[in-house]
Amino acid sequence: MWAFPMAPNLWGAGGSLVRMAGRTSGGNSTLVYFSCDDCAVEESRAEKAGGRIQRTKISIGQYGFISLVVDSEGNMIGLHSTK
């Protein structure tokens, strides 16, 4: 695992490289995370728009929370929030 720092009030992209069970590296293994106020609120919008929730909101410790959703075309994205 490797983390790239982020600063919420500055430009740029933060992120990390992690191993995820059930996913192999390469190909379509890149997962883009979008910042939001509350993952739970945004993940609920995915189903209403024809997508599905892959992983409900979970804590990632001091880094906040994440959710994984799949859009109506089958693309998985991540949601990140601090609350």
C-alpha cells in the first residue's frame, strides 16, 4: 500500500495504491474516488439512478469513510468523505 497525500483546501489529487481482494492489477483496476460531504447520502443516489451499491459506507480510520458504487454502465467508483 502506498498513500499520496491530499490537502482538502488545495488543488491536486490525493490517493493510494492498495491491494483489493477479488481484483487483479492491470487492465481495468483503477478506481477513482470522488470527495463528498457524506458517503452514505451519495451512495443512496446510485440506486435511484440505476446503479448499485458495491460496498456501503465504511470507516478507513483517520482518513474518513468510503463507499463503492457501480453506475448504470457497470463502472465502479469510490466516494470519500470525512464524516
